[in-house]
Amino acid sequence: MEAPHPQGEAAAGWVTVEEWRGSSASMLSRTAVLTASASSLTSRRFGSRWGRIGSRMLGAFVPEGFPGSVTPDYVPFQTWDTLQGLSTYIRAMLSTQALLGAIGVGEQSATVIGMLGGILFTFYQGSNLDSNAKMWRLVADFMNDLGMLMDLLSPLFPSSLIVIMCLGSLSRSFTGVASGATRAALTQHFALANNAADISAKEGSQETLATMTGMGLGMLLAHITRGHALSVWVSFLSLTVFHMYANYKAVQSLSLTTLNSERASILLQYFKECSEVLAPKQVSQQEHILPFWSSWRKLIRIKLPHEHVHLGAKASMLTHTDMLEIAKTRSHYENSNYLLLDKEGSVHIFIHKQATPADVLKSFIHGLVLTNLSQNGKSQHAEARRWMDDKYTTFISKLQVKGYSTERLLSHSIVWRAHWLHGQLDEKLE
């Protein structure tokens, strides 16, 4: 730290201290300079008084060290997420007004069914929320839209009021589970400085502000449209369309660095073609995040490359022919904690009971390589093994350079594992 020597002072009779703000050495900005001598103290602060006040107010809504303490996609995601939340609270006032107009108070049976629905949803989809956070984020908000639509429809069908209310409560219960779980995954993604708790707390502040603003605007809109059914429906549907658009833009802005099955497939395909790795933002632009698109593809039997790979297959599914095929190809999986079976256009991966998360990731990449090589109808275990021996380490290294997390593959829970023994042809294969 150097500063001009004040004239007339002894060399040891003065000192200057600078104040810098930032979360890392590469993200610093100077905010103040203090100089003291035997006779005086001078202080210079950078930025206007109102600017400093604004900075402190902003600190209540953004993480400490912002923007250097969060990923670049934090701001666009939070902007669109806040806008969709605002539209949700405005519409909630319209749907609540319609519901109260129909029955006057809430119905206990609807609440109980909603709780049960949340438990069942967690049981069937809990392990899938992490691996497909972007898609389930959209699903959560769509189910919330559906729940509010049910509330708005309830006064139109008095004889089915309870049934419609229960369906609405059930829909919103899915929203709570899916939204909470995916938010946890996204918070970990944003936390560059291990500040997940701070990000979560500041999101609570943002949510509170959006809630207060949305409720105020919602009460105003509910008052204006009261007694005008057409105005209520036009307002509700317009806000719903905006809500779905804002949600899509929020999810689309995310550039996740974790590896799930689809991201791994996209990255591998590009690496095989160009010997390079796409950046997270480039991969994000190629991901399929609309849940209805996935369902439509299954209906017309179109599969993406990663959907031909089945991770964590059950050993009990093996037939005598399958066992002989494994015996024939086992030499390609020496010292590997997995086995691959190429069967009917799909690759089934059997995970050893002692396999680590890194082994699971490697087995899935190996399965993708084998799937790509076997599309002509002939298994290519030897060729796939050569590719893994020659290129896998380079592939993983380049992923790490681009900032990807390569410790594990985000996938459904692997419930079924296996153990195998093999020997000469005259020995028993177990």
C-alpha cells in the first residue's frame, strides 16, 4: 500500500488505510481511503451518501459479496422468478375471492388430501427431483396454476364443490414438494462462496417483498373486478400466461454444472465430434426442459441417446442367454465395478455393490459410448472399451476445466446392485 508522503511530516508520522469490498481477490472495489498524521485525519468515501444507503438496502435482498459470491445465472433467474411469483400472488387473490364466495371458509378434507398427495409425490418422485431440477421446477409451477384454476372454477359447479377443492389442494401439494426440493438444488448451484444459507435467507427477503407487493396489487385487482366474471377470467388467464412464460425464461436462464443423464449425453456427443467440451450455458440451450415434450416423445416412441441406457439394472432380469453374453464380454470390464449388457437396442448397466459415485458416472458414460457404437445392430464392447481407455480421462479433465462437477452423476436412486464371479468355461458362473 503506497500513498504520497504528506509534506512536512516525518517518514513514520503518517499512515494511509484503504477499504476494499468484495467476496474474492478478483472481485474487489475500493470504497474508502483514510489518511492520518500527527495533526489530522482525512477520510474519503467513494460513492454518494444515497448510493451507500442504497447499497445497504440492497444488502437485505442479495447475498453478501454479491455479485462475486453467486453464479452468473443468479440474477436472470431471480428476476424472472420474482416476476412469476408476483403474478402468482395477484392471481391467488382472485382465486381466493372466488373460493370464499362459494363456501365462506376453507374445507378441512381438502387440506388432508393435499398433505397425503405431497407424501405420495415424494415417495414416487423424490429421487428424480435432483437429477431433473429444471423440468420439475416447471412442473411445480404448472401444478400450482392448475390448483388456482380449480379454485376459480369451484363456484361454477356447486354440486361438485368439494371434489374440485380437493383436486386443487392435491395439485398444490405437488407444487410444495417439487418446488422446495428443486429450490434446494438450485441454491447449492448458485453458492459460489459456500454461502447457501445466506442465499436462502436473502431469497426469503425477496419472497416477502414479492408477497407484500403481489397481495396489494391482487386486492386492488380483486376489488376492481368484483362482480364482473369476464374481467376476472381475462385477468386470471392473462396473468397465468405471463406466469408460465416467466417460469420458462427463469428455468431456461439456468446453466447448471452438475451432470445428469441428458447433460452428460450432450457433452459426450460434442466431445466425440470436436474433442472439446461445451460450456454450461451452451449445454443449457440444448436441454429439453418441457415436461410435455418428454411425454410426447414417449408416446410416439422417439428416444434420445441417454434414454437407451438403463442404469442400475436388476440381476434377476438376466436370462441364460444374457448370462452367456456377459461371460463372453466380461474381459472388457476387468477391474470395473460395473457390467454392460447390450440387449434389444438398449444398454443395461449392472452396478457392483461396492461401486462408488465416480464408478456410476463412468459406467453411464461407458453405456452411452456403447449405445452410439451399437446403433447398427452389432455390439461393439471392444471398441467402446478402447474409447474409454484412451479418451475418458481426457473427457473428465476437460469437464473439470469448464467448471463441471464430476464427482457423481445425478440420477434416480440406484436400488439394485450386483456381485459377480467368473472363471473358466468349466467353472460355475454366479
